[in-house]
Amino acid sequence: ESEITELLRSAREDGIRAIYVQPQIAGTAVQAVARALDVEVRTLDPLAPDVLANLRSVARSLADGWR
């Protein structure tokens, strides 16, 4: 079984609702996996200059992804 097939199977079993990426390294493979799972791709930027605002944004995004 390929790594991608195993990843998709595991994600479906675990009920994954979103895929989180960094804008610095996001790519087309992520979009393909998200389409296959029918989930959103959300961006989290660990390098954002405003740390407090970024932490709030990350918390909101993670909370929304669990609903």
C-alpha cells in the first residue's frame, strides 16, 4: 500500500475535517489530498510578525476545524 493510500485511509478513519499548511511550504499535493478527502485546506503561518494576533487566529482556525 502506498504512503498516500495509507494516509487517505487513515484520515478517513479518523474523520479529518481540514488540512493545515504553512504558506511558506504549501503545494499542489495538499490540494489533491484535500479534494480526495473532501476537506478544507487552512493556512497557519508560524512566521506571522504579530505573535498574539497569530495565536488567536491559529486557535480560531483549529477550533473551527474540529466542528
